[in-house]
Amino acid sequence: MNLDRSPSAWFCVHQSPPWSFTAFNDFPRSSRLRVAACTRLVSTPESGSSRAEKRDFLRDPQLYGEKIQAMFVWDFKPAAEASLLSSLPSLKVVANGGVGIDHLDVPYISSLGVKVTNTPNVVDEATADIAMALLLASARKVVEGHQIATDPKTTHIMQCPMGEEVSGATLGIVGMGNIGYKIAQRSKGFDMRILYHNRSRRSVEDEQAVGASYCQKIDDLLKQSDFVVLAVNLTPETTGLISQRELSLMRSTATLVNISRGLVVEQDALVTALRSGKIRAAALDVTHPEPLPRDHPLLGLPNVLITPHVGTNTYTTTRKMMRRWYKMLWLQ
């Protein structure tokens, strides 16, 4: 696949600012302006209303189609489909905001002579933070506590809800790449016993730095962990990685935390495991689809915490993404 990460291979415009296309919607205004400042930005009607975004590509594709050299993809939009790409004959790069590119047909895009880039590393800290936030919020029933404390009917605070201890618990990390390792670093501060499963083993120095032990088989990790965090990329091999079989291996007191992609978990099997008490709880920043249908059973379970795929949603991380995009366009 032609996923190009090296700065020397990034598309570079040497003279006038390039024309770019995007579908920013709920995107921080400051970040939109940063992109607009270094490109001539064309957008879809659903985009923000900043000065540079009033050119509407969809209303006049012939006017802008041959000019556009870069497409910025944020929150899976715009969909880089053949119907759109065929109207952009001068396109040189599809720049994805985030690490995962499973929503992009990289082989097809590459066949058009178009590079695909993403923003590795800049999202690691924020994504690791959301993993810990979900783990802690689920374990200590933060949402339930907030609801009790703010309920107009509450006249006195009861002893419950009772949560689970995080300090000293066993954490299993599935996927020990950059994000997984950042999670391990944070978990060390809670004196957690850290297990991990990965395609390849980390160096002895990496393991010792966070006190992590390698599990060659995921089954061994699942059987021992109080909390299991999924931090893998979505690939054919990881699709459905956690199914009924894997859930049956987990402790009845265990919590599953998913910050990777919804399709890594078989959701029907997860619903069954949560309803039956096979596992204690699930905390999910990702589902499939997003958002879930309003009548989906996961939304009605009291032992499920769901956030709307906000792992990278911090102002600092977004600014880092913008700088990375800028380099994609301008770095010599």
C-alpha cells in the first residue's frame, strides 16, 4: 500500500498556496483557519462558515475540480470514493486526520497516483488519555455518581454505587504500539500489573521501563486481566478479534475498554456477555456504526459507558494535526 509517512515523500507545493478540499463540520474554528491560512480551501455545504470556506465545491465542481491538489479527511469526511476522486484530476494527496486509515481504499487511491498520509504519533497522548479516562470512569462509576449527585430527586447520598479498585489491578493491553505503550506508562502510575499482547514483542528495555510482561497468546492475557484495553489498528486480522470465544475467557469481574475500532469487537457477542454477567462492564470510545442506532441494546445496558469517538479531540492534538497537515503540503 502507498501509505507515505516520510517527510521527504510528502507532497510539496513550491509557489502559490495549493487548492485543497475538505468537509470540516464540527471542527475547531481555529484549526479550520490554520488550514485556510496556508491553502485555498474549498469545502462542502456542511462545513464551517469561515471566510475561506465559502467556496462550495459541490455546487460548482467544474470550477474547482481541476485546481484541487489536496483533500483533507476529518472525522471520516469527505468519503474518498471513486465518484468524488474522479472529479479531482489534479489531486496529489489525501491527508487523513488521525492514524487509522481503514475507511480509505488505499490501494485504489494509490492506483490514481495519489499519496495517502495520516498523522501518526501526534494523537498518541490524547488517545492514551481517553483509554485511562474510560477505564477509571467505568471502574469507579463516575457517570452513575454524577447522575445521583445532580438528580433533583436526590435528598441524601447513599453508599453506592460501589466501584472497582484500579490501583494494583491487572491490565491487559492488546496492541502495544505507540498508543498502547503510552497507556502502559500511565498505568504504571497506578501500580497496575501490566500484560500485553502484540504481533511482535517490545524490547526488554521497553518492558522493564513500564513493568510489562509479554503474552504471546491473547488467551493468556484475557484470562488474567481485570481490565482489557484494545489498542490495535483495524485490519482483516483484527476484525472480530474479540468474539464470543474471547469474551468467555475473560474474568466475570473484568472490564473491556475499546479505543481502536468498533469492528474489532463482535458487538452482539459483547451484548450477550454484558447481559449475562460474563464480564462486568465495557467502556467504548468506538462502536460500529457510529453513532449506534438509538434502539441498539448497548445503549440501554447499565454496565456500558460509551463516548462518541473522541479519543483525539483535544485542542492541543488538533493543533498538532494541523501542523502535520501543513508539512504534508509545504515541507521541502
